[in-house]
Amino acid sequence: MCGICGVYHIEDVLPVTREVIHAMCQTLTHRGPDDEGIYVHGPIGLGMRRLSIIDIAGGKQPIANEDKTIWVVFNGEIYNYQELRKSLLLKGHRFITNSDTETIIHLYEEVGTEFVNHLRGMFAIAIWDERQKKLIIARDRLGIKPLFYAWYNNKLVFASEMKAILQDEGFPREIDDEAMAAYFTLSYIPAPLTIFKKMMKLLPGRILIVENGNVKIHQYWDINFRPDRTKKEDYFIEGFMALLEESVRIRLMSEVPLGVFLSGGIDSSTVVALMSKVSKSPVKTVTIGFGGDVGGYLDERIYAREVASRYSSRHTEHEVLPTFQNLTETIVRAFDEPLADDSTIPSYFICKAAKEQVTVALSGLGGDENFCGYERYLGFALSKFYEKLPRFIDQTWVRKIIEKLPERADGHYTINHIKRFVRSASLSPDRRYFGYLSRMNGANLFAEPNKFLHPMQICEDMILSHFNSSNIQDDLNRVFYCDMKTYLPEDILAVTDRMSMHHSLEVRVPFLDHKLVEFCATIPPEMKIRWFQKKYLLKKATKNLLPKEVIRHRKQGFVGPMTRWLQGDLKPYVLNTLSEKNLHRHGLFNSNTIQTLLREHLTGREIHDTLIWSLVVFQVWFDLYLENSKIT
């Protein structure tokens, strides 16, 4: 695991210097504290920072082929590299290391840019082919590892994190209006957008090729949702469990200590169960709980203890208190652009706690997308019944009653979810789905609303282009597909990557093995949710592995009690951050709207925690990255 970066001067012969690449590498030291490697040759420069996991002694990067005409830098893990290595050795390739990185370079020699189709794992890769004067960069199928790039001043610059590109003082730090609209709609910025106009995220499952002065991007993988209704439940349970156990097993390859994030939910608990089955020593598990004035309603430590006890893991617990205001800046710097998912906070602390014991941790992330775990999936299923309400029950009348309901003071989202459900119920399926996602609630947030009307429409069209994909028939599968293309890679996987790498910790996600995802895409959606029970098939598959209480208890999600914290412990911090004085420095927002949002949330009339936290994070980001800069 590491961080990679590079510069390619496309249209001139200006050489790239070691100093430039070194400066970029230095910004990525947290991703790879063990080593630095640099290759420069004329207009190309490649760099990496290494966190040593496999072939600690010999796996230094960049790595070249036999005649040193092809070079590679790589971030991630290739879990089938031993199989690929054996095949390449039989074809005459010579290896000088035992690393998965060297496998990539010889695989490229053998099959060219088709090499990505042979890889099983998580990766961001850059290859320089000196003979063909060609740069290839690729991102894994599901976006587990990030890759940013910018094309400006006749050069293409890329890196694992935005900060490596931003170290160039010549990079134009201009806010992208579409990214702004997307951020305040979704609380994150979907690929290919970033907060800056000139910088992009490489989409998952894409490969970018620079050759003869041209930049081309093509898609090498996609999820094919084809539910097989000729098969019974037992077939899918047996096939899924076999693939998941294999996925867990191959993710145990390491020369350093491993552990598991154990939240107490069904996904992470299943990973613990299977890891315990195939591991030769007791599994190390780490969980967190929440302190402060939260009433324990999001605390799942009791369930984590039950799983840890059943599998005799070496279990540790840590408590998060609402005293992390000073960490907000640290978290914002980890992303280099606004991202307001409040799971960043527990993620930060669980990664910090895990790093004290291990260098690699497995996570249950991805179970919700594969098996229908989110509330919006349940809402989407329920909407078909809501549409069929008898005529004497007028939906408008129902909505008026529900809109008047106050939110629960303890911060539970039930009423909020119901309100969002009825607000979107009369819309077409794609607009209904977007209504579940949107955080704006029609708020006149911006000081110049007309400026953002078109960008907001572009954001909506971008998300719904996935929903309306012509190769998917079932509406619920459309929702799964859309989430896997947007929310999964650029929100929760981004959070996992940045928070873990901030602590020099590698996180592996067995639920997101692409072979497992492809299999789950053949499971009919009615087997994933049945009688309004989310994760029906997963719960049935794991009933003999997990305690009944773990399977039956209400899903909490890996988030903090932000609603309550904003109303209590964090209230002074929020009011100060979003004060008139601070907001006036950029003048982007309608202060009356913000005061209304704060008043409604603090009194419990409405839950606006996501939007309020989005404003806080943006304000901190602005202070760090754009203060005293002209916004265009």
C-alpha cells in the first residue's frame, strides 16, 4: 500500500526534475512512511511513498521490466498475483522481487492495456512505456483506491491525493460550480468532479492513456445486473458464502499484523466469523462507541462484544467523545476538498485505534450495496405500495400531516426518513431516488441561487444517468447500480481510504471483491429485501454464524450521533463557525437560510445535521485552501 504521483510534459521536452516529484511525494508520506521511490527520464516523472505489506525487503518502487523500458508505480494490493506470476514465469518473464507490483509490469508486457482485466484486487496504477512514449493510469473496478489527475500548462499531473497536485503553486485553485452544487446536494463530490475546475477524479473501472499528445479514457469493467430467477435461495446462499470466504482468505496475505473493524453490525461480524475460520491465530477486533450526551442510541458495542466472545477474538474498545472540534481541520486536510459524511469522525478514531495494533484491517464495507442495507432501499420498495393508496386517502393530505410532525429529540432519523419519503413519493422512480439522496430540501442556500440552478441540474442528471442505464430492468437494481457508481466510491470508500491512510493503515474490503459483486448482481432483488426486511438473504446465510441479537437488531450504520452533538456539545462550535462574520468572508450563502436551518435543527423541528455539517466542513475547507483567494 502506498501513495503514487507523477508528471508528464505532454507537448514539450521540458524535463521533469526529481525535486518536483520529491515535493509531491512528501505530501503523501502518511500513505507510505516506510520508503520513497522516484523515477525521472526526460518529460516523465513517477513517484511513490511505500507502506510495506508484501515483500518488505524487495518490493521497492518504481519497478521496471528487464530492459528498463517500462516502469510502474502502484497503490493497492493484487490478491491473485501469485497465480499471475506463475503463468508469466512459464512464458519466460524474469522476476527480481516477490512483490505484486512486479507482476503488473510483466503482465502489461504480455497483454498490453488489457492487463487490468486480469487483476483481482484494489489498485491505482501508473505505467510509463518508454518505447511507445505512452503513459497509462488505471483505477480499480469499484473505486476502492483513489486517483486524481489534472491537465494544465501542457502537462498531465496525477496522484493518490489532491494535495500532491496542489503543491504546485501554478495550479489554478478555482472552485467548480458543478462540484459545489453536487456537494451541497449529496454531501460529497461525485467523480469525475472535484472542487477545483482543473482537477478530476478518474472514474472506477477506467483506464487513462496519454499517447501522441492525446488523452483518452475508456471503461474496462462494469456491473452487469442480470437477476437469475431460475435459481432458489439455497443456490445463492451457497455460492455467496463460498465466494465471501474465499475473498476473506485471499485478503489475509500479509507480512505484517492484521485485524478487523468490528462495528457490531451483520457485515463486519460476518467478516470476523469467516476470518476466524481461516485464520491460524485469534483475530484482533477493534470497535468504538460514542460518549457525551447521546443516550447510547448509536452505540453497538454490546453486539460487538457478543461476536468477539463467540469467536474468542482479541477485542479492544474505544469511545469517541464530542470533543473533536480541533480534529475538523485535520479531517478536512485529509480530503483536500469538502466531504461532509459524518462517518469521517468514527472512521478517524477506529483507524487510529486499529493502527496501535495492526498495519492491515479488514472491513465489512460493501455489504449494504450488495444486499440492500440502506433505508432508501426500503423506502424505494415501500413506494410501490404507497402509490396504490385508495383514492379516499389523498397523498397530499397525508404529506401535510407528516410535514407537521416534529423530529425526535434523541436524534433518530425515522420521522426525517418518512418526510423525505412522502416528499418524493409522487415522482418518477429516478426523481424519487434522487429525492431520497438530496440534502437540499429546496433550501435557498446560495446568495446567488440563479448561478447554481444549472449546475444543480447537471448534478442531478449525472447521478440519474446511472439510474437510467438501459441495461438494467429492475428499479431496485437501478438503485443498487447508481449507489455503486457514485456513493460507494466517492463517499464511503473515500472516507475509508483517507482516514486509514492518514494513520498509515491499510483497509481491505472482502465484500467488494469484484467476483463477489458480479455474483451478487445475479441475485434477484426480491431475495435481498423481503417483507420489508433488509438484507434478507444475507441474514439467512449467516444465521448459524452470528448471534441472533446481531442479526435482528436495528441497523445503526457506521456514523456518529451528529444530530444530538450539533444540538448540544457542538452547538457553540457550529454557531461560531457559521457566524455572519465568517460567512461574510466569501459571501456564497444566504445567511437568512442558514439561520433558519440552524433554528429548525436546534429546536428539533427538522433534522438538518447533514446540511449543517456540510456548511461547517465547507467553511473550514475555505479557510484552509482559499482564504484570501479570488473565487471565480
